[in-house]
Amino acid sequence: MLGEVTARIIETLGEYERSHGLPKSWKTPLVAVASAANANFARLKEVVSPTHLLPEDILPGAKSGVSFFIPFEDWIVHENTGEGPASRSWALAYLQTNDLIAHINVSLESLFQSRGAATGKIPATHNFDEERLLSDWSHRHIAYIAGLGSFGLNNMLITSQGCCGRFGSLVTDFAFPEAEYARQGPFPERCLHKLRGICGLCRTRCPAGAYTPEGFDRHRCYARCLENARRYESLGLADVCGKCVTGLPCSLRDPSL
Ligand code: SF4
Ligand code: SF4
């Protein structure tokens, strides 16, 4: 079934690109699935926020969490590298990928329906608490549980295709074959700083000084993202920046290899 889910995501992405007349914007998505019984889901209340939801909270009777990563094409990443505001193509890729993820979710819902299963869908973004700037469903953490990557010093998930792209996830009451579920982590580190105490470039790139000795200041980060949102207001709500993920050894590949 995981193969069918992957094929459906790839097909939806191709149709989206064609029907919107877009230049090639995404590489082949990575897809994985975690059992709702995976003990790491319960840990999200400690690691992310006490109000983080469990699969069961999204869909009663949920058995699986499907996670996918849609990597950006290199040109989008290169255009956002360097100082200054987020590039226009980065802002646009963010908006288009969120819309693509909504299309993928609908398409997967109909695939699971054809197997007699229900899904619980979660929007790609803007599902966070505006005061705390924390989400009650972190797509990145679901991707970690599903084994798609490991966290870097910048708190982004480093996949086999790097960290530049977007994550989506949904839950379903479909029970995948046991062998298709991700094993329970921990997974091997990929970040060069965590592995060998070197690099650390991501933290030096932040124009907002959000990486402080006391920890990550998400309010500074979001203020910078809102500056970019104002700049690209005509495109939609592109509250993004991405300077701490572009132009790095982990942007487009697994740097540990
Ligand atoms: S830039 Fe270097 S330190 Fe930062 S996450 Fe990537 S590999 Fe780790
Ligand atoms: S997204 Fe931009 S503002 Fe936020 S931490 Fe990264 S570099 Fe800093």
C-alpha cells in the first residue's frame, strides 16, 4: 500500500505542475508511514507542546500516520541563498507547495476511501497558536517519527534530499502491513554539528538573530517572516524566510554521506 500512496502523491504532483503551467519546481517526494501505536507520538506532548495532538485526536480509531516530504528543485534553493529578504521564488514555492499539499491530501483521501478507510487531514501550515507560535500538529515531527530524517542544529529535519522543501502528513484508520511501518527511532544523525561538532553555518545565517544563547526565539523569527509576507503581499500570505536552510551542506542532500 505504501507504494500506491507514493505513486498517488507523485501523480498528483505531476498533474498539479502541468495544470498550473509551472516550471519544474519539485523533486520526487519522499513518503513514509508510522503506526499510530508508535510510542514517539505520545512524546510529542513533551518535545513539541503539551497540547500536541495524537493521531487518535485527529481521527478516532486512527491506525497510521502518513508523512511526505516534497523537496524543492535546486534553482529555488539557490535563489534564496545569501543575504537580504526571502526571494520571490522561495515565497511562491511556499504558497504553491501548501496548495499542492492540499491537493495531495484530497487525492489520498479518495485512495483510502476506495479501500474503505477514513482520513483526517491537516493543513500544511497556519495551524499554529498565534501567541505561542507553536503548532498542535507538527508535520516535521511526524516525518521524524515516520523515519524521513533527523533534526539539524537549525531544528529542521534533514532528509536524504536535504531540508529544503515542505512536509505534509495525514492520519488514516487504514492498517498498513506491519513491514511498511517505520521502525521506532532513534535514527542516525545527519547534521555535521551533531555528528562531529563542526559546521554550525545555519545559525550564523539568521538575519533576525533568532538563534540566541538562551535558545530559539520564535518571535524574532516570525517577525522577520512577516516582513517578507508584507513584501510579497500580492502573492498571498507568504510568511517565510528560509535563510537558515539555504546554501548549507544539508540544504539539498544528506551531509553525513
Ligand atoms: S548547516 Fe551544518 S550545523 Fe546546521 S543543520 Fe546543516 S549540517 Fe547541521
Ligand atoms: S527562518 Fe529566517 S528569521 Fe527564522 S530562524 Fe531562519 S533565518 Fe532566522
